[in-house]
Amino acid sequence: MNILASTQSKVIIASAFILAIGAIISGCSNNPVMDEADTHKIETSKQYADGQFSNTSKTAQQNFSKMWSAGKDFLFNKHERAVPTLPLPIKPIEAATFDLADKQAMRFTRLGHSSLMIQIDGKIILTDPVFSERTSPVQWAGPKRFHPVPLNAEDLPEIEAVIISHNHYDHLDHGSIETLKEKVKHFVVPLGIGQALLDWGVAKEKITELDWWDSIKIDGIELVATPAQHFSGRGLFDRNETLWASWVIRNKDHSLFFSGDTGYFEGFKDIGEKYGPFDYAFMECGAYNELWRDIHMMPEDTMQAFKDVKGKVLIPVHNGTFDLSTHAWFDPFLQIEKLAQENNVQLMTPVMGEVIDKQQTFVNYAWWEPYLSEEAKITLKEMRQKELAQTSKVVEHVLN
């Protein structure tokens, strides 16, 4: 190709790009927007000032030095098993497993990362549904799933509510919302997130935005937005323009807690006092690092937060699906099992797609054990020996 042809090609491409941008802008101008009442709710929130939301506790500033350290650690200090070397097990879900005619049942399954499918009061609730291959603004780059979703989004029954914790790409997924929006009766989200849903074609009457401690009742189910310690943003210039939250999900018979993404903070104790105890607590445990501990809990923080909210059974989430930190992909399971043993906490680490029914006995097992590194296997063996020794001492004491 000669220089002239090359130049003409660049002009054509540039012109097409400009026209495309113009079309997008003009298209966006016709999109519905949240009304004045929604704006007023944001502006009068106790968490909102000077155009941004903030945490109740001061978190570390993301200055250039800290961002550089975190980036360098992520790029050059990754564990060799940050991504599984073998396919992970999943249990494909049959939609009929969730018998919605059974109003008393409480069932749930992990779809991956922080995505949960919950049956309560004969209705389906999804948390942070991500069905896409990558958690990224584009599907040709970014962290890729370790495993398939155990259920096709198209096979889902009618969904009573989708709950979103915050707007990061691994929790608010454009493609999944587009796929699900016609099946969902209610989208319940923290303040400010409604506009993104409107932009993606969700009907305004389906959207409810809540501030911390606000709640909505949908038939017999109460959904409460509770505090979390995190941040928000999907680009370079929208940091903290929308709120983040943890969630209480309950009816007259069952009570659940979903932490979303969060660092440890004293607010967990308030949640436990107001709404605990919880039958199941789905707690963030994954993508952690000391460099960003104030916005993502380390495993020992997860255990303390679980105690603070007065959980009965701990289910660690935010793990096992995407490579978002420096640790081995299995490290969250290994660490939280050790902590559960030390703290006498009932732990559940089901395989993705495994359906847990509150009325049925579930025996927890380390499905991830065969995939451990040799070093991690030694650690696990030592944990098992210590547990056996402790059990033997208890038995000996009882016999004597």
C-alpha cells in the first residue's frame, strides 16, 4: 500500500470513528434519566458530599506511589498458581432443582465469584450476576473465567430480584443485565447505579435505589442495603459517583447476609446488632492483598466480620472464578478452612453449581484439594494432623 492510500485509509477510519462517537452521543441524549427525586436522594445521603460517596471509616488514599506498588505487585509478584492449571469441577444446574412451588424452602448455589442464585419464599434472587466470559469493559481482554457458569442465563426462571453490591465490572456486568433484564421483576441497587441500568434498557419501574439502612419489601421478602467499606467506578473519571453496599435478605423464616466487596470495619457489628443472627453469611474472601486491605478483606478479616454480623454458617465468596490479585487461586479456601477450624465455625465451600438446601444435610469437603500446589498440600496435611490431635485430646478428656 502506498503512502497516499495509507493516508486515505486513515482518514476513512478516523471519519468513521468520529461518526460512530457522534451516533453514540446523540443516542445517549435520548436515554431516560433518573428523576429529581432520585437525584435528591443522592444529594441528601449522609454518605455523599462534593459529588462523591465515602466510607464511614477513612480508607487509605490511592496515591500514585501506592497504585504503583499495587500494580508492580500484581504484575511481578503473582503466585505461579494464580490461575488453575486444570479445569475446575462444576455441577451443572437443572432449573427444576429450584422448586418454586415450595414456599418454605431456602436453597442457594454459587454461580461463580460473587454471583449467587437464591430461592427464598418461592422466589429467585440473584446477587451480582456475571455470566460473561471476562470481567472487563471488553470481552477480548481482561480477567477470564476459570470455569463455565453452571447454568445458562437463558434457562433461568423468572427472577424476582437482582441485587447489585456496587458497579465494578466483576459485579455489575453489562452483558448479563442485557440478557436478564426481561426476566427480572426488580433491580435493587445502591444509590446512583440506576442510571447505568436505564442506559442498558432496564425499565425505570423495575429499578429501586437504596441508601444504607434503607429497605424494600417485595411480597414476603425484605431487602436491606447495609454499609460496606469499598469504592466505586467504571472508568477514569467516575470514582465514587455511585454507592456500594452489603445486603440483608430475609423473610419470616430465613435470614441471609451478603457482604459484597468490602474491607473490615466496625460497621459489621452494627449490622449484626440490627439484623443478626444470619442462617448463612456470604462473606468476601478472595482477591485480597495487604496493599488494599482496607477495601478487600484478608481471610482473618473475613472471619472477624462473620463473627460480628452473627453468622451461623460461613460461605466464602469472591473467589474461585477470576484472577484479580496475586495469591494462588485456591488460597482463600485454604486459609478460611484453617481459620474455621481454629474458631470452631461451620464452613461451607460448595462446588460451583452445587445446590445447598437448608432442610438437607451438607457435609463440607475440600473439592479444591487435588488442585493444590505441593507446598499447599503440605500445609493442608499439617492442618489435618493438628485438627486430629485436638479431637483426640477432647475425646481423651471426655473418657477420663
